[in-house]
Amino acid sequence: MTPDASPAPLAEDDRQPGATLALALATLALAVNFWAWNLLGPLAPTYRELLSLTPFQVSLLVAVPALIGSLARIPIGALTDRLGGRVMFTAVTALTILPVVFLSVADAYSSLLVGGLFLGLGGASFAVGIPFVNAWTPPARRGLALGIYGAGNVGTAVSGFLSPSIAESMGRPAAFWVVAVALAATAAVFFLLGRDAPGRTPSAGSMTARFVEAFKLPVARDLAFLYAVTFGGFVAFGAYLPTFLVDAYGLEVADAALRAAGFIVLATVTRPIGGALSDRFGGVPVLLVSLITIGLGAVVTAFEPGIVTATVGFLAIAAALGAGNGAVFALVGRRSPPSQVGSITGLVGAAGGLGGFLPPIIMGLVFQATGSYAIGLMLLSDVAFAGAIYAAWRLREVRLSDAS
């Protein structure tokens, strides 16, 4: 049996008491952490006006949280294999309070960058929930369960909806203090009610050794690249779309933030749908359709058509990114050795976060140089189409259970 076909610890018909509560708690914790992770994106146009920032400085500001949010997933995923989801979700959520409070008083660009760097810890929390939920869920339903967990991405939309309005009505620091309180409450609830799956066996060996073992698996490397496209696109658009809409279509900051939040909501809703479709038809077909749709949507929006056409294009991209994210982790759940799910999740999740770090910077540089975002969006279409070809080539060997 190959490593990516290792048996799961649960039988297909196992239903463990407490699984629903575990999934609900993990999804809630992810949503609140992602709310914190995306605080700077919706407020970036405001900071641009206050500090007279260049397009590149704005793009760097919204991209920095993605850097730590991606790299930290590697050790956090490995630690989750050893310590369990209850301990790690509580710890990560509590620690994310620190940069949120720091940013509430930051008033210089350098301070915002430092705070944003550590704000990435909230994004790294994603690597905790995948092994936590996976251990509670039988193989036949992992695509749906992990998709529901991934719908905690809605926290980025919550930030888009609420953060600008809170900052406008109550003052900019209040947008951060509200999140700090939500993080504290979530950490307390997870510590009191969260439980690791019965029979969980802590992984042995050093963190470095587990990462190297995970990296050696072809399925981990392949899915890491593909998640860099799908989740990277989600993170990049979630953070940079408000700025894009203000620059390209002259929208007000609040209007642009609401539209970007709608993009995130749709991508969030389609993530569990992508997972459920992967349970039914296999993760590879769902992933291929998603990548092709992303490429086509990027081509349409690259020409900066009317706002109605652009909205349709961006919504198609959002739906495809969400479904693609669900498909990737349906494949992670099915093809990963159970004892390495956390480490593989850390690797794949890190690639996804890094995929969200570069696009905003590229978009900012392109706009600063040309006054248009066309080249940046065409690059996205190229990457998406290349990803579809790569997925068809590398993942064509689909196990029977992936298509059942």
C-alpha cells in the first residue's frame, strides 16, 4: 500500500459521540482567528489615506499577515500531531490576542508591519483543525466535514463586513478590541468544551523529522502546490480586493469592503460543497473544474469590464476557489497517513498561505508601474490553467474510495 493510501483510523460507518460538537467548535475557532487574521485588509484603504502610502506599501501591508500565517502552519501542524487540537487551538487563539491589541494602538507604518507579521498566527490556526476534525470523522464523510471546517474562512468576510463600520462609528482601535474580546472568549470555550478524538495517539519523533517525512510524500508536495493556487487566491483576493475595487472602479471604501466580503462569503459557502462533491465524484475532477473556472474568470476580469460583468467574473472565481479548497483537503483527508495528517496539513497549508502572500505584492507593483491590474490578473489565469494541467497529470491515479 502506498503512503497516500494509508488506512484511516475510523471505519466508514463509525459515528463517534461528540464529533458534531468537535466540528462546531473547530469551525467557530477558525472563524474567529480568521477574523483577526484579516483585520488589516479591509482597513488598508483607510491606512493608505492616513499615512499617504504608495500602492506597493499597501500591498505589502495586507500581504504580511499571510507570510507568518503560512510559515507558522508547519510547526503548528506538527505540534498538533503531538499535543492534540484542544491544547493547540486554545493556545494559538489566546496568543493571537497579543498582536491584535498591539495593532489597536499602532499608528506608524513600521508598527503596522510588525503587528501584521504576528497577526499571521491567527491564519496559522487552520493547521490545527484539519487533524483535529479528521480524527473525529469516518473516511466517507471527511470531504464534507473538512469542507464545513474550512467554511470558518467566513471570519475574513466578517472582518470585511464589520471592521470598517466599527472603525468608522467607534474609532479605529475599537475594531481591534472587539476581535480581542472574541478571541479570549473563543479560547476559553475551546479549553472548556473541546476534546480530542478518543484513541488519538500522539506522534513520536522531532518536529523536523515529521516535516521531512511529510515532505517526502508525493501527495503532500502535489497538494501543496495546488493549494497555493486555490487558497492563495482566496487569501489574496480577500485581502486586496477592497483596494482593487477602489482603484479600478472608484468605489467608496465601505462599498468595496462589502463587495469583497461577499466574495469571501461565496468562497466560504462553496468550500463544503466542494468537499461534498469530492466525496461523491472524487477530489480530482472537482479540482480540475475549479482551476479552469478560476482561469477563465481571471481572463474576464483582467480587461476591467463594467462593474456588473466584473462582479459576475469575481463571483465565479470566488465559487471556484472555495470548491477547489474543499477538494484539496478532501484529498488530504483521504490520502494522508493518519499519524501525519497534522504535518501534511501544515505543509499544504503553508503553501496556501504563501500563495496568498505574493499576489497582493505583485498586483501592487503592477498597478504602480502600469496604472492597471490587467497583467496581474492574466498571471493568475496562467497559474490556474497550469495548475489544472498539473493536477490532471500528477493526481490522475485516483483510488476507488476517492470516487465512491
